[in-house]
Amino acid sequence: MSAPGPASRLLITGGAGFIGSCYVRDVLARRDGTRITVLDKLTYAGNRANLAPVEADSEQAARFSFVRGDIADPEVVGPLVAEADAVVNFAAESHVDRSILDPTAFLRTGVDGVHVLLEAVRRETERAPAGGRRAEPRFLQVSTDEVYGSVAAGFSREGDPLAPRSPYAAAKAAGELLARSYHVTYGLDVVITRGANTYGPYHHPEKLIPLFVTNALDDRALPLYGDGMQVRDWLYVADHAGAIDHVLRRGNAGEVYNVPGAAELPNRDVVAQLLARLGKPWSLVRFVEDRPGHDRRYAMDGAKLASLGWTNQVAFADGLAATIDWFRANEAWWRAARSGEWDAYYDRQYAGRLASADAVAEVSPGAQAAAGAEAVPADVAPGGQPAETEA
Ligand code: NAD
Ligand code: DAU
């Protein structure tokens, strides 16, 4: 095993996205000499602006470089892996709803891309014993709790069977199984993390919390799937990035580590809390047609990661407040993220759902209450102004 110490050279793939950029910002801000190269394709979800704080700081900028490219391109990947002490792979298509609309890119990045990275790490691993490099590189694959599938009761442990239920989750399961196979077959130094639902600053507005915060700031409808009682375990982004770094430095080769969150909550409660913080009414919420194959609950046991010495720092109420404050203060960032292909995606995903939700409300004013609105806490359901209808 060759876990990287201080002053190491890290290749961070997908480092311009939500969690990857938090990792880059936090590690470089320690000023311990670590050098980071980000390889990112800059898909609709990747954003150089997420790395602006690093590039604006001359000491950090001197230890940072950025390459725009695809992890599925061996010509780009090979030389970068040759220079790295460790590779942390955040790169993925990450949105479940988009994987349902079209899984193609999920497989290319999540399976072919991971394969290209592993082949490059394998070549470097083989060079190390002959003195071709100073040590074999470590490879950390960032995976997800979604690989366990929906968990009716109890908590998933690392040895549980994988049962992914969306194309996104299946691609993630394939990627981490491939990584594990390279450890078993070729002896690569591989570690895997399975993170819970992550939220925080720089979160792309396609996901639940930033979508609902930014829609609510504009007094637009909030499309809540099904009965809104699906349960997620929310993990603040800096805690997720910190746990990944902890596993990179201290995890045992060939092992998988769950990274649970700090709060198991039904979606309705999350929405109620964010509306309360924003001072916006529950009447913005629309109960819309459910996500196909929607996983009801994710929940993981974190004992294995805790035994490595990791503890989350941020409670959900604090993390949510910090997130909402960040979105309020960074309107230009989220408006830019909601441009380009955003309108076409939004229409495809939500126009029909919102139109039928509104039609139901017009035909039967009690229909939304029957769908569950009665369970909303009274203090956030003041019956304020009606949500605007969206085409
Ligand atoms: P994100 O969508 O915000 O960022 C993904 C980044 O990967 C983007 O910068 C994108 O440009 C880049 N990318 C995509 N395809 C690429 C390719 N072929 N080559 C190079 N770069 C490419 O995602 P995120 O939410 O930051 O998630 C990061 C990782 O963490 C993903 O692997 C995801 O599966 C995993 N994860 C996410 C969560 C969560 O709640 N967000 C939870 C657990 C695990
Ligand atoms: O659990 C980890 C996973 O968390 C990560 O692997 C994924 O990359 C990440 O996107 C996230 O997946 P989810 O599907 O759980 O997150 P999302 O924000 O899309 O949805 C959270 C919950 O909110 C889920 O139950 C679906 C619901 N939802 C979501 C959207 C976007 C709605 O009700 N309405 C919406 O418009």
C-alpha cells in the first residue's frame, strides 16, 4: 500500500464538479505542499468557476493545474496518471433523472472511463517495482449509497449485496466492481467510498435541494415526486470531501467504506425546512408524477469509516443554513448553471409533470391535500400566495 502523504501529487478527475471541487479547494487550502491536477471534461455539470477560489490565491494556484479532457480518452489519461501519486475519481454523470432520460453518457464515463483510468494505473503499478516511478499509485473510486438499491429497513453494510435500480446506480456499481476486480486480479492499490446524498455550496441546481432553493427564490413551483416521503441521508459536502481524503490517506487497499450523512429525512421534511429558512410558503410545492423506479430509502452503517477515525462535522440544520445563505449570495453562479441546455432539460423533465399536477389541482382543489399536503408542518404551510404555473 502507498497511501499519499503531504506534498503528494494528486490527479483529481471530475474536480470541476460539485464534490470534486470542494475536495480540491479544501485540500489546497491546507497549504501542506500537495499538488493537484484536475482532469475534467466540463460537461454541463462541470464549471471552472467552482475552482476560482484556488486560482485567485497565488500560493494555491502554483500547486494547481487544470486539464480539460475525458477520462475515457487514454491519450489524455496516460501521461497524467504517470505524474500522479494517487488518482481520485469523482468524474461521472451524476443525476438519476438524466440517466432515466438517456443512460448512454453514464455508461461511457462510469464504465469505459473508469476502465481507461484503471488501465493507466495498472501500467504505472507495473513500472514501480522496476524503479520506473517512486511508488505504485493509489486509486480511489468515488461511489454511492445508491449501489445498494432501496433499503426498506436497517442500514447497508459494505459487504451487503449490490442491487442498483437506476441506470445511474448501475453504472456506478459497474465502475466500482471493475475497480475492485483490478485490485484482486492485478494487485492495484484501490479504495472505494460509497457516499450518501450530498448537499452544499456549488451544488448543481438540477438536484433536489438547490433546485428547490433556486425555484423558491424565484417564487416558482417546486416539483416534489410522488408522495414526497422518500428518505435520504443528507451529508454536507465538506464532510463528504473530508471523508474521501481520510480514506485516501488511511483506508486499507481493496476495502470499501460507507460515508453516511448526518440526517435521515423524508423529502417533505427537507423541503419544509428549506422553505422555512427562505421564508417562502408551502403552497409553492406541487406533488408531481413520481420518478420511475424511485428508491424509497437509502441508509448506511458508518462503523467501518468511524473505525478509521473519521467523524462528520456538520449537522443538517447548520449545513442547510450555510447552503441557502451561499445560494442567496451567489445568484450569478446559479443563474449561469441554469442557462444553456437548462431550459430544454427542465421542460423535458418537468413541463408535463407540472402541467398535470396543476390540472389535477384545477379539477379537484382537494386533490393535493389528498396526495399528502396535510402532513406538512403547520408553521410552513401558511397557505401563502399560489405558485406560478409553469409551462
Ligand atoms: P457533478 O455532476 O457535480 O460533477 C461531475 C464532474 O465530472 C463534472 O465536473 C463533469 O464535468 C465531470 N465529468 C463528467 N464526465 C466526465 C468525463 N468523461 N471525463 C472527465 N470529467 C467528467 O457530480 P458530483 O455530485 O460532484 O459527484 C461526484 C462523484 O460523487 C460522482 O462520481 C458521483 O457519482 C459521486 N457521488 C455523488 C453524490 C451526491 O450526492 N452528489 C453522493 C455520492 C456519490
Ligand atoms: O444517494 C447518493 C446520490 O444522491 C448520488 O449518488 C447522486 O449522484 C445524487 O444525485 C443523489 O441522488 P438522488 O436521486 O437521491 O438525488 P436528487 O437530488 O436527484 O433527489 C433527491 C430526492 O428528491 C429523491 O428522492 C428524488 C426527489 N426529487 C428530486 C428532484 C430533482 C424530487 O422530489 N423532485 C425533484 O425535482
